[in-house]
Amino acid sequence: MATINSVIPEIHQPKNGLLPINIFDRNKLNDPNTLNKVPQKMEKTIYNTVNCLVRYFLKRDAVSAFEPCFLGASFIREEHKAQMIAKKVTGLDDTSIIACVHLASYEECLKSVSEYRYIEDKEISAEIIKNIKVLFNRIMSFMSRYGSKIIYNHTLEGGYSDTIDTGVVPFVTSESLLMLSFNEVEPTPEETLEMLIYFVMGRHSIYPTLKEIKYVSFFNPITNTFYRCSAALISGTAMTLVEEKVLKYNENHYNVESNKKVDEFLSIKDAIEYLGIDEAKFDKIVKSKQLIIDKEENKVSVKNLNEYVQNKRMTNKLVWILSLTSILAIVILVVILLTVK
């Protein structure tokens, strides 16, 4: 399983990065609350905790929100313990935050079990709890401008390759890819490269929303600053480098329409999202045998999906031509009748 973060250290970038932060517009937001000075060893845990809380409040589902924590805990055989801790998270009260700190610490196991450190309750000071609340509130206040349009952890089917075959875009709005950046200063070249890879994979994905992204963005809750860059400013050379040298699309056989290997499948949920329809409409299409569900996998072939989309486009185009022809015929008939009179 190859992830973006495992590939980034191997990529050589110019000094300012392939996607330089200096081409981003900056907007510093107002907030009267200040952050406390806390022990450096706790900073990463604080940021992971804030991420956990954001996932929880966006999804309102502890199982999916804390999935990375449970996975990390399983590496040290404490998955059941982590699940019990998760039940204590109910809001933004101190008890919930302390429980979330313990959960977030398990995420370190995903990188290396040796990096995991059990955090005593006495280490979670009032200053740390306040910082978590301030950072969380800044993020939620910033995201509130997008209302219900924001999607968390958007997958990239069609954009994956042999070099990066997993990963999700942290946040997607109607027109922008968004990442959180926890730095004392601005986003790093490694973070902007991660964003560039998401952007390129999105362009090659099967999702129209990701293909038509207009901006790439960062929000840094520490400095309370929003960074945004128009997709039109992203270097074509940088995108080609990511396609050829990082994702290596040119070295694999991919479906022309989706850039995804032709023998792969999408879950029914992802297929419905891709088509932009509801379950009832999807079931109707399946019953008409325009789409075939693989009974063994309980998934839909990407090749079959692409064929359906192409046929649908051709049908819509034919209907449009026939409608236009009918309108023209009526106009001509009216003109003839008026001329005769």
C-alpha cells in the first residue's frame, strides 16, 4: 500500500517547491482568543486531537471519525480500549477533549509503534485544553462559510496508480481542495506538494467535482490564515512531472475515460456518487441491465460505468438534436403560414 506521504520524501523539489506558497493569496482572519505556550512534546498530539474533533463534528459518527485511531491502537493490541475511550467523546467539554487526546495519540502508531507514548491525564493541562478549543473553533468558524457543501475525506478512484494506490483528499468544497496546516508560519513545500498530487489525481479521477476544481487552499488555525491559489496558476510543467515521475501514469495501462485500470471496481456507494443520482434511480438502472453489479464483489466495474456514461451522453445528445430539429421545423412552418397570409 503506497501513500502520498510515503512518496513525498523521495521527490526532489526546487527550493520553494513545485507549488510555491508565494503564488497563494493570503487572508488573515480575526479572533480575539490567543494560544497558550505548551510543551513542545504535546504540540503534535494537540494537532491530531483537533483533527479528530473536526472529523467527529463533521461526520457525527465516532466509528468513521476515529477510524485512524482505532487502526493505530490495533498495532499495539489496544483497539478495544480505544473503542471504550471513544464512547466518552460527546462534544467539546473537557472530558470529551481529554478522551480525544488519548485517542489521537494512537495515530502515531500508524507511522511507527515506537513513536507511541501514553499520555497521562495530568499532562493534559487547562492550557492545552484551551488551545484545542481555540484551534477547533477557528477551523469550524472558517468552514461554516461553506455550509453543508464541504465533503470530508473524498476518495480518488481513477486517480490512483501503482505508485500511489490509496489516500483521500482531506476536504473538498464545490470549487476547492482544502487542507489544514498546523505550522507556526506558512504551509511547507512538502504540504503544497501533497496538495499538488491531490489536485493532479483529482483531475484524473472519475469524479466531475474533482475534475473541475478551481482552487487549492490551506487553512492554518495556528496563525488563523487562509491561503488560496487559482488552479490556473498551477504550473503545467509541475503537473506533468507529478503525472510522469510521481504517479507514473505513462507506465501503466489505464482506461482512457477514467485513467483507472480497466479491471477495477467501485463500491455501489461510490458509483451512485459518481453518477450523481439517488439509490432509487441507481436500482432502476441496474434493473434495466444498463449497469451490472458484480455479485461476488457487490461492486460495479469501472469499465461498465464508463460505458453507461458514454451511452447516456450519446442518448442525451441525440435527444437534444431531435428537439432542436423539431423546434426548427415548427419555426419554418410558422414562417410559411405567415408568408401565405
